[in-house]
Amino acid sequence: MEEKYYYEEIEHLIKHNEISKRVRKLEENRSLVETYWQIGKIIVEAQGGSFKAKYGNELIKKWSNKFTELYGKGYDATNLRKFRQFYLYYPKCAPLGLGLTWSHYRELLPIKDKNKRNYYINLCLKNNLSKRELIKELKSNSYERLIDKPNKMNIIIPTKSSITTDMKNPIIIPIQNEVISEHDLELNILANLDFFFKQLGNGFAYIAHQYKLVKDNHNYFIDILLFNYKFNSFIVVELKLRSLRKEDKAQIEFYMKLVDEQVKEVHHNKTIGIIITKESNEFIVNFVHQEDIIPLNYKFEKIMESN
């Protein structure tokens, strides 16, 4: 076999491994936020309630010595107090499903004003702010500079907009050549983009295929990148010639996050994902939006075009 073949095989393995590492990092962050909230909840319960701070401090001091000895400085008294405060600020699990990192919450914990904290959380959710961008907003006194501050500011969880209103069922792609690889499927879609868009619905526009993004000196390639002016969102499309797997959702969420960080503008809505998978002899369109996966069971019919 040619050298190029072996190179591409190695590149495929490296790409898969790098994506897996990033996916694990995202999953670890979700677990981290939930774990710290749970620790704070247990501390509050152990001390007998949120108002018994004096006993709580003694308990934290006692436990922190043991935890630090066993697991390091990440569980010292200062951090245990932060976990306790985290729970007291959000006793109803409000932050756990929002996707913000512990680094975000750590910057917000010193803020005693609930409205102010919620304002910055909403700002992060709306504009997909990184920790560094959040710090810039805090330093610029973004909240203080608001002209009209509401008396009560709640956390606004992004609404799950309707993704499909005019999709066809089944979705039909004219297949000119046999599809034996994901690359073949990609070429068939690209060869019939106008027809494909009409099957998906209105408002779709083509941006690029094998769209390159760089993160920490690693290259990642999105199979197809679209934009929909009705949703005001970029659409990441990934192609799989097999059944949907758990890691597929994690992979495309990683790509969606990269697009949000590097491509989308502040006025755009968060990126939407489409995973096209194969079940038996049919292709299924799976939408990924707001951390949910929506298998719509819209199918591709292979139609051999006449020469």
C-alpha cells in the first residue's frame, strides 16, 4: 500500500483520540460542577442548616484537613467553603444543567447580589462567554452600567426553539454513486445541496465542508458547516454510516462549542448540530440542540439518477 494510506490511517486514529480527549474534558466539567454542588449540599445538611455558619466553619476545618491529606489542596478549607456557598446560592440545582464551568462559578461566588450574579450567568449563556470574557465583563462593571435594572433578575434558561416546521418526510437525496463511506455520503450531499436544503426546510445556506477549526494546536474538521438565517444559527453536520452512538453526541457537542467560541458572532444564537446516521438501509437525521438529541426519523431514500 502507498505511504499516503498509512498516513491517513494514523491521522484518523490521532483525530479520534484528540476528539475523545476533548469530549472527556467536557463531561468531566459537568461532573465537577455537580460534585461540588453536592459537597456543598452535604456540608449544609451536616451542620444543621444554612444559618449555623459557626459550626459549619468548624466542620469544614476538620474535614478539610482529612480531605487535603488524602486528595490534595483542591479540597482545602477555602474550597470547601466555596462549595458550601455555591449550594447556598443555588439550592434548587439551577446551575447544574447550564453548561457553565466551575471556573465561571468561581468568579461569580464573591458577588453577594443575587440579581448581579444572575445577570452575569445570563450574559454567559446568551453570548457563550469563556471565563476570560466573563472576567472582562466583571472588570468593566457591565451590570453597574445597566441603565434600567429590573427589581428581580432570574436565570433565563435558553428556550428550545422549534427546529423543524417545514421539513420533508422522508428526506430524499439523489444518490449518483454507491455510498460505502462517509466521504461518499458527503460528496452526494454536496452534489445536491440545493435539493438537500429544500428537504431540510427553509433558511439553510452552505458555508463549507471539511471546515477546519484549531484548538490547542490541534486541527479538527467539520464534515459540513451550514447556516440558517431563520434560526440565526450555524449548523454543524456530521456523517456516520452506522447507528448513533453516545460518543457521537459528545463529539458534535464539542464541535458546536468550537463553532460558538471561534465562529459565531455575539448576535447569533447557539450552534445546532445534525448527526446523519444509518439504520439498516435508511439514513436518520438526528438534531442536537440545547444538549438534547432529537431523532426525527426523517429518512434518506437512495434514488439512482438516470444517466
